[in-house]
Amino acid sequence: MNRKKTANKVEKPRRQKLNWKALEIIHPDAAGIDIGGSEHWVAISPDRDENPVQRFDCFTSDLERMAKWLLDKGVRSVAMQSTGVYWMPVYEILEQAGLEVYLVNARHTKNLPGRKSDVEECQWLLKLHTFGLLNNSFQPTDAIRVARTLWRHRSNLVGEASSAIQRMQKALTEMNVQLHNVLSDISGVSGMAMIQAILKGERDPWALAALACPGVKASQADIAKSLHGNWRKELLVVLRHEVELYQMYQDKIAECDQELRIHLQSLGSKIDTQAQPLGPRPKGKKAQGNTPKFDLRSELYRITGVDWSQVNGVDVMVAQAVIAEVGVDLSAFPSERHFASWLGLSPMNEQSGGKILNRRTRKVVNRAAMAFRNAASTLLRSQSYLGAQYRRLRTRLGAPKAITAMARKLACLFYRLLRHGQPYVDKGTEYYESRYREQQIRSLTKRAKKLGLEVVEPQAA
């Protein structure tokens, strides 16, 4: 009987043991590049060349020779670190050659000690990239990179112009000319007219005060009193130079605006402005002092299909700053949570042993996130749903955490408007207050029920 059972027994196929020590090769045709300021080290698989690690200079001809060598050896994917700005020429040339370039965050490759030389570093990048252990960083399209360069350059020019204004004010203060105490902006029409008259030799305070525009709130007596100072020759020289620098920066900003306008006009349209024209600007929203001189609002409406002047917090300047960094196609981010995490506006939630060790946001240097933070801080006096929500968070959490929380909400709103085309509707402060009141009543009702009590709302008269 035992023999028959053994004979009739069907043998089960043996399970193959999983070799957990072996890693799956994701990129078989891979290469690793260690980026440097004067030279680049490239490593490929040893079975492709007798000299798998080679050195290339940073000149354009050498970079083109590097791309040709990689293509000849059958390389299709390259990984390199984002070192300063040295990676940009390498990235562009390799991308133009048809290679898949992975731009890797340096933090993700420095968790293992050792590898102090450039040769070992490029070989380590090759190993990590071959097994798919490196994540590619987000890079916008070439057209968006052009807009990003122009917008960043414009921001630098605006910053230099602001520094020139500060040095002008310092020179005036050292001469005891207290013009900044009677004028809100010495770089305005009235302030610049008075400074130009001072540089031409005018010293009469009343004659200088007469150059003020009628809209100035200060009286001519106060203005004349502030223009009485000790006219030191060396400080006048400093003032003249700073005024010339300020005017030069203004001319360069105007040239940059012209180039930016031409480039934005070359981008594709998402909406037909003739079929759906742009509405009037909302009341109470004035253009900022550093707004480009051309109609940026109409250009962004044509490109994105969203009137950003209608969105509370996210105005035209914030929208342009973010679009210059990420573009109008956000398909690279699967959801708004991924977009907020890339911006560094989401908590980390590090846990160990069931306890949360750290909930702070990551330290990310991101100009788009900075634009959202600046936009969130402007909601303090906004009579809107977002403004009421920000004031409630500010009271409960404090200003820094409230700004981060509202910046994340604005980023999610920006994502939904661009990705899904949802129209923006402001429900107002009253809707938020009524909703918050209902939420507090539900919370009090639950707490009272646990204590055996009952919450009774007073009847309206």
C-alpha cells in the first residue's frame, strides 16, 4: 500500500531559490560621468573598451568627442551629478547627441564612504545607474529653459537696481538729506526729479520741493525741510555714480523684457484669445513696481488658459516665476502631492519604532517654492477664502509654519489649474468662517457626547 501511494504521488515542481544578492540590471548600456570644473571622467562597462575609464577636457570639442566615444561603444544612458553649473554644457551636448541623460542629486550618491578620487566616483555612478538606483531630476523643455534664463537674469537686474537705490539713500542720509522720510520711494518720479536737480547744482530746498508731483501726500514745507543738508563733494560723486548705475540697470531690464516678450510670443497657445477674450483686471489689484513693461497678463493667459490676476495670492508675477522654472506641462508630476514634494513644501514624516522623528520640510533651494512662499505671505490682508484660512493658520501655528502650509496649498491650486484646467472660484471669507464654525460645533458635540453632555445651539430671535 505504501509503495502504491508513493507511485501514484505526483511530484510538485521545486521552487527556484531567489538569489537576493543579485540586483536586476535596469540600464545595461550605461555610463557614469564625474563632472569637474576643468575635466570630466567617464566610466563605461569594462567589456566595451580596453580603457573603460577615460578623461576629457571641458572644451566643446572634447565634449563632442566624449559623446561620439559613448555612442561608438554602444552607450545609451548616462548618469552624472548636478555639480554647480559645470554640468549644463555636458548635458546639452549629450542630449543633442541622442543620449538619455540622468541628472542626479549629489546627496543620493554620497551615502557610502570612500571614493575620494574622480576615477572611483565615475565608476560608482556607473554601478548605481546600471542597477537603476538613481533617480533622474526634473528638467523642463528647452523653450522653458530659455524663459528661465531670461527671468532669472531679470531678477538679478532688479536686485542690483534695488541695491543702487539703497546706496543712493545712504549717500543722501550721510548728507543729512532726509528725503526718504517724506517720500515712500525715492526712485519714483518725484524723487528722481529732485535727485537729478541736486546733481545739476540746485540747492534751494523750496525749488527742489516744487518738483514733487501733486499726488505726494507730504506737504511742500516738510519736503523742503528734508532737503536741507550739507552738500559734501565726495558724497555727490557717489550719488551721481549710483544714479547712473540705476538708470543703466533700468535700461537693461527694459531690454530683457523685450527679449522675454519675443520668446513668450513664440510659445504655443493653449486657448484662443479671440473666442475667449481676457476679462477686465479685478478691482483692487494693482500692478507691482517690478512688473514687466509689456502685457504679461495677456501672454500668460494665452499660454496657460488661466487668468492669474483672478487667483488670490498667485498673481501674474508669481505665475511667471513658477512657469519659468517648471513650464506649463506638469505631466512629469503624477499628482499635486508629487509636485509639492518636489518643491520641498511637504513634511518628511521620518518614523522609527512607531514614533515620528522629524516632520520638517526638506531644505530645498527652489525659486518656484520661494515664489509660492512670498505669495502666501501676501494673504494676510486678503478678504478671500485663502486669506481667512491663512489668518486662522497663522493664529494657531505661527507665521513660519502657516506660510509653508499656505505655500503648499497654493502649489496644489497651481497644479490643478494648469493640469486639469479647473476654473478658480473664490468662495469668500464668510463661507470659510461658516464652515469653520460648523467644524467646531461637530467637534464640541463629539466631546460632549463622550462626557454624557449635550450641546444646545441658541435659537435665533
